Amino acid sequence: MRIFNKYQPLLIAKYVKTFFKGRLYIHGRGAYSYARGMLIMPEQADDRHRKTVSEINRLIGQLNSPQPAA
């Protein structure tokens, strides 16, 4: 289980994408599970959990999409 002391969405997205399956804890936001490289919505999710999961998963999708050459 990885513990993040600050909410840094891009760092968390890179971690979840890299390690693919496991658990993590974000100080001030709670515990989360992830599988197949995406965060999983907890069964007892409140609004803060929903926003966090959607933001992290959106960033993971952006990291997975090919970037156009400049």
C-alpha cells in the first residue's frame, strides 16, 4: 500500500498506471483500490471519492493516449 501525503493527481495517476493493481491511501481523501491501471470507485463512495476517482482516471486516460508530434 502506497501512502501519498499530499493530493498530487498527476503523480498518483502515473503510479496507478505503472503498478496496475493494488491499494493506495491519500492523506485527507482516504483509501482507494486500483486494478487494470485505473482507480476503482469504492462501494461507499462520497462526493470527494467520486471526484478523486474521476479526475485520476481522466489523467490516466490522457497519459495512455498518444501525444501528437510537435
